[in-house]
Amino acid sequence: MLASVGYDAARRILEVEFLHHGIYRYVGVESAIFRALLAAESKGRYFQVRIRDRYPHERLA
């Protein structure tokens, strides 16, 4: 589901590249959420439960 993720701690921005759905930017994401995403056994499930639809976002590509 997730191809790659990046995080800007100073601006609290998470960028997620999906395998088939482009790149999205999520705003206001706490660093603890990003760290937990990286540590999650299922990154896709963690994303769906803890990030998707919980933060303002925009599609970049």
C-alpha cells in the first residue's frame, strides 16, 4: 500500500507515496505518530487507523 514516507519535523508535515494512488501531504502530524508509523508491523493498517482522514491533506501527484 505505502511505497515511501517522509517527514518534516519542523513543519509537522508527513508525505506519503502510495503504490497506486500518488503522493499525499498530511499537515499537523506529530513526530510520535510518524515514529509509530515507521515502527508499525503493518504500516498500511496503522496509516488507515491513525492518519487517514484524521489530518488535513492534499494530493501532490
